[in-house]
Amino acid sequence: MLIFKGADLRPVLQEAVAGHGRVILVKDQGVYFLAELGERTDEGRQKRLAYAVGCDPDVDPFDDWWARARAELGGDDFAEFINPQEDVLARILDSEDDLQLSATATHLSFEAVPSK
């Protein structure tokens, strides 16, 4: 399972709600959430990203984050669009909780968990 710190995820969720868009769970160069219609830098990159703990290429060594992302989510890159108003994401917005992500070959499961 992967953990997204609520403190990192809440600004992304807020941006998605304010822009009337979705959030996108991405596995490519790390594992992260971003707002579909989020603010961009001058270079065109998304400004706000919320990385899973241990899967941030700017913080974690390549071999570590790559192996963790592969072990938890498989070898293929993907992007999954999610409504930020879904119950569990709405709870993250209105609490101090973190988000736990579990995956099988066919399903992604999200759960709000107390922040550590």
C-alpha cells in the first residue's frame, strides 16, 4: 500500500474542486496526484503535485521509488481520473487524515487513515 500525506494532497484536491475538474492519479516518474485543470509553471509543468510517500523522484533515490511503485502498482505507467468529490477524497479535504492506496491487478482502493 502507498500513503499520500493529507497535508500534501489537500491543496491538489482544493485546486481540482475550485477548477471544477478531476484529480489524476499518475504512475510514471513517481506516483502522484495532480489537478486536471491545475495551475502550470511558465514551462508548462503542473505546479502542485502530491507524491506518495517513498515515490517522489525529487526526494527518493531512483531505485527505491521505482521498485516501490512497481511493487505496489505494477510495471505499466498509467493515469486514472477521479472525481475529487468522491467520499474518501472529500473526507481528506475536510480532515487531517492521510490517504492510503491499495491496488490489485484490477482495482484501486482508497481509504482515509489517521495521519502519523
